[in-house]
Amino acid sequence: MRLCEIKQTSPERFTLVFDDASELKTTLGIITERFLHSGMELSGEAYNELVCASTLSLAKARALRIINARPMSREEMRKRLVEKGETPENAEECADWLCEMGLINDEQYAGSVVRHYAAKGYGQTRIKQELRRHGVPREMWDAALEQMPEQDEYLARFLRTRLSDPTDRAQVKKVSDALFRRGYSWEQIRSALNEFDTQGEL
């Protein structure tokens, strides 16, 4: 197989045109690493290697664009790449590559997830759900949750704004259910209600 033309489609991307009219998208890195040039002859094995290298290089470029948009866990990255059409093998390799470069750090990401959702007023149960949803490995949850600030002030503020009559059982139930949905335990909610009533926040 002979490489007939190398067409540049963007600063880092190229399309290789072969003598059988087939085309292969690749990157500048692959062209320079393999010294590709017009008129170059490739064996079937060399062509297949070029295809694999090109698809992986393009997958890495996509992974970089994704991680530059927002932080994420290794598992989120792997799933996102597969969703975008990358092979599971390339998705795994790209996710590992980003971890090796320090662009993905599940431990740091776990802490940022905890702090973000704690700042939104979520309790520990809801934050654990978010850690799972974001693909953070279970073994990293406990250390991350240690970074969670005390939520007493948030609970008190929530009750002040939502509970006008602590003797109204229907209102108390509505507020309690809302806090439970936000991830607080019934014990935390009862404690906050008792504190609220004791301080006379009526």
C-alpha cells in the first residue's frame, strides 16, 4: 500500500490518502514519529499498526480536550470516551495515560466532590451517592469524607428559612423529608430540630 497524500485538516490533525483511495485520520505526532511522507510504501502489517497508533493518538487528543473542560475521575473519563465512540481498549489506555500524567487524580477529585456538594448543603448520604455517580473508587470515600465541614450551621439556617411553626407536625414532616432527601440522617435531623426548638427560633 502506498501513501499518496498527506492533507492537513487542522494544526494537529491530518488525513492520509492511500493509492486504493482509502483515507486515515491521524495526528501530527504520528506523522513525525513514523516519518510519514508521500510515496511511502507500507506493508499490510505496517498499515495496521499505523491505524492502531492513529486511533489511539486521536483518542488521547479527545481525552485531553475532555479533561481540560472539567475535572473528572478515571472511570468517568473511560465511560465518556466509550460514549464518544472510542474503543474500550483505547478508552482504558487513555484514562491510564491521563492518570500517569497527573491530569486525573481520583483522590484529589474525591475531595473536590465532597467539598462541592457539602457547600451546596448536601448531607453525607447524598454525597456518597455523588461519589458513586462520579465514578470515584469506594476505597477513597472515607478519606474524602473527612474533608467534609460540619453541617450544623447549614441545618440551622435551613430550619430558620423553612420552618415557621415547629409545632405544626405537617410542616415539620415536610422540612424533615426535604433534609432527608438532601442526604441527612434522621438522627441529624432530630438533633437539629431539638436545637432549633431549644433556641426558640420561632
